[in-house]
Amino acid sequence: MRSVIDILDLSTDELEALTDTALDIIAHPERYARACEGKKLATLFFEPSTRTRLSFEAAMYELGGHVLGFSEAASSSASKGESVADTARIVSCYADIIAMRHPREGAALAAARHASVPVINGGDGGHCHPTQTLADLLTIRREKGRFDHLTIGLCGDLKYGRTVHSLINAMSRYEGTRFVLISPEELRVPDYVRQTLESKGVPYEQTADLDGAMPELDILYMTRIQRERFSDPAVYERLKDSYILTPDKLDGAKGDMAVLHPLPRVNEISVAVDADPRAAYFRQALNGKYMRMALILKLLDEAKNPAPAPEEGLIYGKYRCSNPRCITAVEQEPEQIFRLTGGVCRCAYCESPVRI
Ligand code: CP
């Protein structure tokens, strides 16, 4: 059964086909209004969300389908101790497709391995957020007209920012991509992300200086410093205002630079920036609905002739993941699975390297 847990589960051709479908939906919504008649989407949100959950639900309604689900763990049997694996098995009896968000890294993969319907990862802790990347890609296509030869500044929490990790994976595939990674020292991208860039030969630089980087950027992708990811509140307090984008900072930017943000924002983009035509973040949130429509259509279509999930290169049970944020740290059923990538053995759920 095909699920989408990581943006790399979709090929470059598939990403471009999804953006084509989304553009066709925008141009001809009436052609899609009954495409999912009789189908049900379950939205399983164990962590708060506005855009992801509601845009998935709006997407299914606009395709003529139905929606069921929950918006917090407290209103599900997770509050009684039910595992992600069992939840996925049960919901597969009630729905044709699942979109889920969970605070634990790897939770969506754990669900997908036990569901009998497609699972879409709506965010798993600080790990991945592939459908946000779909929204980002459609926004880049509509704002810039291309995916290649772009200098992309990623600014803020690059350590726990799952949207950043997924966007780096997606845009690394295009010729001429260059990243400027702008963050405080403590919030730099994890090693596995940097190693991915290096293994693919994608140029990048790390800096703490947003103003210095601004003139060269085609896209500035701002992110929130996420209070909920810090175990020490004092560190959050020290870092939370590291970057605040204001209209005067944009004076140093290209006239056609696009400002993206997955949202929600706290104060890292001043509301005064909203009136600038380069501010694309509200258009980006709308694009998310169209891309989620395209993805639901694709996965439901493929589920008519399900293929087994690829298993090659997986190592079962030989090691233990030591990441305390991984789903395997708290649930028994996700069996320990590892994958050798770039000479490093990593947990298949959270991508943390294994200490052998
Ligand atoms: N961008 C995003 O994931 O927003 P929500 O947390 O509101 O879903």
C-alpha cells in the first residue's frame, strides 16, 4: 500500500505531476467536485494544527468525499494508552485514507506499517512534513515559475523545523539549487540533513546573518522558533526572537524574492510585511489545499491496485534507536528497523544514526 511519509517517497516526476494536477484543479474545480464521492478521509491529529488538518478536510470535501477523525490525542483512545499501530489498524476499518500528525518522530511510518489504507504524514515531531513541502513546491512554481537555479534562504529553527528538512530534500533534486542556512548556532540543521546535502553535492552555507544573506536570495523561507520542541524553557526564551523580518530588512532583498513561511508565525515576520507583494505565505497556505487534493486523488487511485511497500535495504532488529523522541522509544510495536544510507546506519523511523 502506497503511503507518503517522507517527501522522498515521491519521485521528481511525481512531484511535478502533482503540481500539474493542482494547477488543473485551480483552473477547473468543477471537474474534481465528485472525484472522491463515497470515499472517507480520517484525520488523526495527536498534535495541534490549523492549516494541515483543515486543508486536508477542505480538500476531501471539495473532492466530494467525507471526513472523520479527531483533532487532539485527548479525545482519542491514545489517552487510554492505545498505540499508533493499533489506532492505524482500527481506523483502516472505517476510512479509505488517513492523514495524521503526531509529536513523535517516525509515528507516521509506524502507522503506515500497520494500516491497510494509505497513510499521509501530516508532521511527525521534528522529523518530516511532506505535505507542507507540497504546498511549498506549488508556491515556488506559481511565484517563481521554476524549480531550478534558485538560491533558497532557510531561516530560524533549522534543527527541529520538520518543514525545513522536507523542503531541503525536495529542492536538493533540482539543478542549480543553493541553500543559505540561517540560524543561531544551537538551531543548525541536524547532521543527517547536512550529510544529505554533502552526499548529493548540493552547495550550502551556514550563517547566523540574515541581513548579510538577503541580497542573494530568490526565496526566503522563514520558520518559527518552536517553543514545544525545547526541553529547557530558558533556551527557548534566549533564542525565540533571533530573527524578526520587517519591511526595512526587505529593502536589501531582490524585487522578486518570495517570502515563504509554513505558518503559524509568532513574531518572526512583522505583520507590516504582509502588504509587501513578495509576502507569499498566505497564498502558500491556500496552495496546500490544492496539493493535498492532488495527493488524495493520486493515493486513492493507486490504492485500487496496491503494491507492497519496498523493503529492500532494511535491517531488522539488530540495533536499538537511541533517539528519545522516536516512536520506538515509547511503543513496542514499531519493530526496530534500520537503513544504511551514505555509509551510515539510521533508524528507519526517525533517521537518527545508530551508535554501533
Ligand atoms: N504549516 C502547518 O503545518 O500549520 P499547522 O501546524 O497549522 O497545521
